[in-house]
Amino acid sequence: MNKVFYWCVEVLEVWAAQMGITYEEINVWLFVIIMPAILIIQAIIIFILAHKLLKMKKKITTTPFKKK
């Protein structure tokens, strides 16, 4: 587990150096700004899709079948 952590730290340090920011700044961007934004957007999308699915299910159960 330590190897994975230190590898991730190295990757973030390289990205930070390439972007001209510090390791701490890239951490803030990733884990305080970007990740929560992605989670909020994902939750909104899930809510919208669940609502659409419920509407479709309701439409299917309330629509009578045509008799021949």
C-alpha cells in the first residue's frame, strides 16, 4: 500500500512541476475542488436518470394493453 501511495505522490509532484504549482496546490485542486464537483454532478445525473426511469415505469404500468 505504501508503494501505491508514494507512486501517487510522485505523479502529483511531477504534474505540479509541469503546471508550475506546488504539490499542496494540486492536492487542493484535485481533492477539494475537482473531486467534489464531479461527485455533485454525478449525483445530479443519477437523480435525473432515476426520475426519468420512474416516469417510464409509471407510464408502462398505467398504459393499458390493447385488446384484439
